[in-house]
Amino acid sequence: MKNISMGKADSAHAEVIRDVAARIERLPFSRWHLKARILIGTATFFDAFDALTIAQVLPVLRPLWKLSGPQVGFLISTGYLGQLVGALVAGMCAERFGRLPTMIGAICIMSVMSLACAFASDYETLLVFRTIQGLGLGAQVPIAAVYISEIAKAHKRGRFFILYECVFTFGLFASGLIGSFVVPHLGWQAMFFIGVLPIIIGVSLGFLLPESPRWLASRNRVADAQAAMARIESEIEASTGQKLAPPTEWVPADPRRSSWRDLVGPDYIRRTVVVWVIWFSTFLITYGLGTWLPTLYRSVFNLPLDTALRFGTIGSLMQLAGGLTAGFVIDRIGRRRLFMVALFGAAAALLSIWFVGLTSVPQFVVLSGIAYYFAGLSVLGIYLYTPEIYPTRARAIGTALGTAWLRLASMVGPLIVGFFVADGIGMVFLVFAAAAIIAGIVVSALAIETTNRSLEDISR
């Protein structure tokens, strides 16, 4: 009798998952989706802005506090250590307590600690505050990516998601652009004051959006899942003025609870290896260079402060251009092909920098911009791809662990640059190119294609 009742319970649970997924898959993209992307995208914008703020203030703090190269690298890297811990904790919290509560907590932490950083009076204090702020910065982005993935249907999900995720890259660009004006005229503290603004989103998010229906269904919270779907459907019908058709598409469902086999078991280990390698190699390049570019322009090429800060934004602008390109082509050429183009293209540009050396500013601007463009294809593509390859029951922890490799790369990359900055800086670009080549080979050998497939179908 026990086995029969368990079988009936599993069947009912599967039916809830199937119903919610089918209802999401038949939703037209609407103003409700736009509202969700704007709200969560604003928080994601400031996550990127705050993450790269340190790069904008370092050209001032380095001479002001007489910081050595290793100290600068350590200050950058400890912030990413906090982000690493934040990503891991966020994954577990999002699976247990939900996507929205986790995002709200992350936004509040990163905002409050940005205020604390503004009042830091010395290197050690800023080091502590920046590390704690990293907890929020590391937690917000992966769970936001999971939420956006779970409210999107399969058709054109790549474009829908990446055009949202472009706000992250735009935040990186805006951090450099705003910093080039704010830091010289208002002081380095002003950048951290700007980073307090997302707390407005944090305190209001729970009232403006429902919890992810897919997550609620996976937790067998039937009434909550139905209520969340009804709320979304009601808003979409009100905005379109049309009654939604009943769902007709059959969607596979799996009611099992999450386990580590969803990440490293025989069914998923190849997928996990692929995304971990892409996360690490892509962000080894982008954060390793991005956090140091203003300082390199200042110390290697001896450019004035405001010029160095503005030149540092070119990489972020090219990365944004790559992200926008990815948004318009990824559903046509597929995820796997996009990653191969991105990784091998970035490797070619980085090898060119290593080969010709840092001989002139224009040459370095062009080649590093090309590297950033190709890296931008991969940066936003991996934020889309990782939530796609895991089942709902493990999507948050899988995405969080993927971004943990981002944070590890973000710690290692600046340290590598800091180590070589005194002499032999060209070797950095050879190391980064090798990482991109290895990742490209792994993708070509192991990656699966997910384009235009429902999340439930991909995770079967």
C-alpha cells in the first residue's frame, strides 16, 4: 500500500510540474515579461556596476594608500572570494527557500556594503567591506539568471534571456564610463554611494513579482504554483486584451528530488564539465583584464587618469557589443557553435597581443577590444546555457556552482596580472589565450545543444 500511495503522490507531483511547464510554454512574451526583466535587470545592472567599481577607484587608491601590485591584486581577489562564497550559499538557499527571497537578500547585502565601502578609511577596512559585499554580488546574478530562465518559454528563449542579461555587460561598461567622470571630479567614494541605489529594488521585488512557478511546482507546492501562474496569466491577459488559449503542448516531467547526481552523476557530468570550463576560462580573461585595464593604461602607457579610465571602458563596450550580437544570433546558430566562435576568436586576439607586445596604445586598444568582443559572446551565452542544462530541482545550485568557477577565475585572473605587471606582462595574454583554446576544445567535444527545447525536455 505504501508503494502504491507513493506512486500516486509521484504521479500527482509530475502532473503539477507538467501543467505549470505547459502553461509557461504557451505564454506570449508580453509586458509582464518586460516588467520582470526590467526589475531584475536593474539589480543585475548594479551587480555588475558594483563588481567593477573597484577597478575605477584603484588608480586613485593605489598612489593614495601606496599600494603594491600584490596588494592591489589581493584587494580585487578577496572581493571575488566573497562572491564565490555568496554564489555557493545562494544556490542552496534558492533551492530551499525560493528564488525571490534569495535575490532580495543578495540585493540588500550588496547595497548596504557599498555604503560601508564608501566610508572605508584605509586598505584593511576596504578589504573587509569589499569581501562582505561580495557575498551579495555573488548571490544575485546566478539566481536572477535562474528566475529569468524559468519564466521563459523554449521558442526564442536565447534572445529573450540574453537581451536581459546584456544589462550586466552594460553595467560593466557604465561603471567605467561613469567612473571616468565621477572619480576625478567627485572622489572615489562617490562610486560606492551610487552602488547603494539597488536597495530600492530589493525591498520592493517581493511585492511586484511572484515566485518562480516552476520552482514551486518542483517543491510540490501545488496551491502556490497555481496562484503564481494565475497571477502571471491574469497580468498578461490584461496587458494584451486577449484570453489565453488552454495549454496543449505535452511536456515531460520528473518529480524526483535534487541530489548531487544531478550535477556530477553519469547523466550530467559531461554538461557540468563543459559549463565549468567555459565559466572559468571566459571570466579569467574578462575579469583578469577588466579590473586591471585602467591601471595598465595608467602605469604601462603613462596615460592621464581620466584618459586611462575612459580607455578602460572600451573593453566593456566591446563586450556589450558581443553580448548584443549573441542575443540576435544564438537561436539561429545554436549555443555550441556560438561558444566555439567566441572562445577561439578570443584566443586569436589574445595571441596577437602576446606576439606583437604592448608597443602602442592604439594597437593594444584594437586587439584587446577584439578579444573582449568575442569574450562577450561567451559571457552572456554561458549565463543562458547553464540554467538550461539542469532540471528545475537542481537548476539554482547548478548555476551557482557554475558561477563559483567565475568567482574563482575572477580571483586568479587579477592575481596573474598583478604578478606579471612589474615585468613580462605580455605572458599574461599567452596564459589567457591558452585557457580559451582549451575551453573551445572541450565545447567542441562535449557540449550538447539546447536551442528551442523546453527546460523539461533538455533535462530528461
